[in-house]
Amino acid sequence: MLVAGATEAGDPLLVRRLRRPRVAATEGQRRPAGPEAIRGAGTRCTPGISGRGLFLDGSAAALVDAPVRPDFRPTRLSVSISVRPWHPPDSAIVGRWFVLDSFLMVFDAHASQYTFSAAVPSPANEFGDSISASAPAEDDTWVHLVGVFDGSAVRLYKDGQLAAETPVPNGPRDLQDTLKSLTMGHLQKDPPPQPAEPTFRGDIDELHIYDVALTAEQIAGLRCGS
């Protein structure tokens, strides 16, 4: 399930279908869905941590592009996702990143860690400044990750526990806006690099994106399935 936009944890405003979602919000709470996500041939439905998830095989076609509605322009952000890597290379898991960066969750194979990054506008850098937080990664193991940007810090939670935190210089500052689609498994570059860059290999499930900075208590509730 892929959800983008929320006023609080568990109250999604927009649902994009990678598969049939379990929607907690009422029709009155939810805005109309935007265009469907585009899945590459290197993806397939697979058992997830909860119901069905998505497997990306690490090929050049292991990617998902999901257009984001024009009014989704958050200044604060939380990204919640369950992941099980299968010996992937350095690769993007999910984000809106490249040139005008906004946010990105990656698997760093060299350092065996997950990294969540958020970008803020900068008068000294036309592409924006990025702030990152990282946590150790284990191969072939399901983990629930939540990256949070609240304007003053970037935090990465792992299985409901705060794993890393990095302050935002000269904060609070707003998240940088971008026209990039939401991508999974790869970065959307224009023009595409030749040869194609490595893509993520592994399982993903239960991706939610919120336009607020979730609290530790809310994140613990996501971990418990509430």
C-alpha cells in the first residue's frame, strides 16, 4: 500500500494503488486519488510483512514511479515503510530526489546502513542542502523504518525506536519542494544515466507518507499496526 498525504498518523488523504489497499479513512476524509503508479517489469507482488507487498528484483526495470498531486507540497514530512533487502547494491528505496532534492530513503551497501535524507532550500546552493540520519541495516530481515523531518532535525526510527538524529543547521527550515515524482527502487534522472544505475533488490510493504512530523508515540502506534 502506498499512501501520500495525511493530517495525522492513520488518517490518509490520498491513496495510490500498487495493490488493493486497506484504507482507514472515511470517504469524507480522503481526497480523490491521482494517477496510478507505473510499475516496471522488474517488480512483482509477493507476500509482505502484512498481507501482500512488492518485490523489486534489482534489474534496470525494478522501479516504481508514482506521480504526486500538485497540491502535495509539505513543509514537514514523515515516511514510513517496511523493507527486507536481498543483498542489494547501493540504491534508493523511496524518495523524491535529484537536482531539486526533497527526501530520500536509501540502502547503503558499503556501510550496511539505511539513510534517510531531507533537503532544505539554500541561498548558497541552488540544489538545496541535505541533512541525513543513518542506522545499521541487516540483510534478509524485515524492518520498519520511519524517516521524520520536523524543520529542526532529521530523525530515523527503526522498528519503533529512534536510531539516529541530525539537527538542521539554522533551523527551523522548510522541506524543499520539487516537481519530481515519487520513485521506488531508483532515482528519476533526466536524462537517464547510461549505463543504468543499480536499483534496489528486496521486498517493500506498507509505504505511508505524511505531511506532518510524526511523534515518537505515533510512530510506535504505526509499528503496532494502529
